[in-house]
Amino acid sequence: MHSEAAKASIAAHFFDGFEERFIDGPAGPIFCRIGGDGPPLVLLHGYPQTSAMWHAVAADLARDYRVICMDLRGYGRSVKPETIAEHAQMAKRAMAADVIAVIDTLGHDRFLVGAHDRGARVAHRLAADHPDRVRALSVLDIAPTREMYREGDSAFAHTYWHWYWLTLPAPFPEKLIGADPAYFWLTKASGWAKRPSPFVQQALNEYLTCFDDPVLIHCACEDYRAAVNIDIAHDDADRSKLSMPLLALWGKDGAIERHFDCLALWRERADDVTGWALPGGHFLAEECPDLVIAAWREFFANAPE
């Protein structure tokens, strides 16, 4: 148990009844937590977390859905691919292909997606590349990547400095983060949350343990390097907008609320967009899980078959 995690509160329930398994993706094994029975619902985490971030919403949703919580490639217990040209190993298109591989292995055709932060960027690319597979998606506390870089001003850059700093050539950010990974993680994450720490002991221990890995730190930096290069190139190549329903939820006390018109930016990328701000910061699934569950239950229940 990491010393900082030991100070956090303990969740009474933490993925009770969920199966843990590795499923082969195009680049290697993807770690999944799977529970429930019903239409498949894929949950994708953000930076700098793992699938543990869904612990407060997964059990409730598993009463009516087959909930599949994945560690994105490069994060958590999933494969850490070697660096290739254009950072393509961490392109959102490659990460989306992992989702398709997992879903195919589990025997599903069409599915729902709920996603946060970097995982929501994967979800956007997933829906763009596989519109016949994604019934509906909900994104937590992001606007589209290309549009956020386009609209971001100096105030946004000051708040989201990591968006720029992590893209610097290796190994500069990797070495600085690696000098004290827990300090970096805790300092960065605490600045995004409305309250000092919405993280329970079990999740925080997993976050800090996984992040204490130079290979993961490098992969996470590569995730951001891909975003400003190959991911935007893929976005620019898209000529059509998403057609499936998209629900955008963001923190009333977070950077999206302060710096962007979230719905307007998503409406540049999708035809059927709804959404609103929730009370909280960046980590909505851990700060206000009941509100996320309520919004998702209504949204996903009305998704097209």
C-alpha cells in the first residue's frame, strides 16, 4: 500500500463481483474489469488513472449492462507498446482498435461507451472510425482535441500546462516526472478536483502503484505527443460528423467550464449533442458518481438499437 493511499478513505465496495481478465489487442494484452449482464457498455478512463476510476459507478450500471472497464494501452496493467514513428503506437485510432478487439473477443457487435478525459478522446476516434459499432457515447469533462487546441488561450495553457509540457521531446518530461512520480501524480490530480481528494484508498493505491513505472510515464507522454500530431491529422481528415447521440458532461468548477463552450465545440464534430455541467471538478465519476449514473442511465436507456 502506497503511504499516500493509506491516508485515503476506504470504499465499502470496489468492483465486487467483477471479473478481471486480460484480452489480446493488436499490440498486446488489455486489462479489463467485467461485470453485469445486458447490453455492453464500455468505460474508458483518463490520464493519469486506470479503470479503477469507475469503481463508484460500475456496480450500479452492471445491474442493467455488461460493463467493461478497460485499462487503455500504455496505462494501468495493459500493454505498454514501444515507440514508433509519429507516436502512432499511442494514436487514438490505435487505442480505439484495442476496444474493438476486446468487444469482438467478448462476442458483441454494437455497444455503448462512457469515457473520461483521454479515454473520451479514444471514444471520439472510436465512434468516428466505427460508427456502425457505437450506439451512443458520453464524454466526461472534455471538448474535442482539435478544437481545444484551436480555441485554447494563455489562460487555458496556464491551467492545462501538461497538455503542452508532456508533448516536449523525450526524455525531458519523463525524467522530471520520474524523479518523484507520486508527487507529480498527487499534485497534478489534486489541482483538477473540486475537493482535495475524491480518491478512495483502493483506487489511489492502484493509480500511484501503476504510475511508478518509467515505461508507463513514457507511454503517457506519448499519448499527448500523439494528440498534437497524428491525432489531429486524423481529425482533419474526417469529412463527416458523428451521427450517434453524444452526451457531454463537464465539471462546473473545472477548466472546460471556464475556458470553452463545450456544447458548441462538440456540435462541430457531432450532429446529435446534448449535455450540461455537473457540480464538481475534473473527476466527475469519483466526485459526483450518483449524478453521472443518473445522467447515463437516462441517456443510454434511450440509445438507438
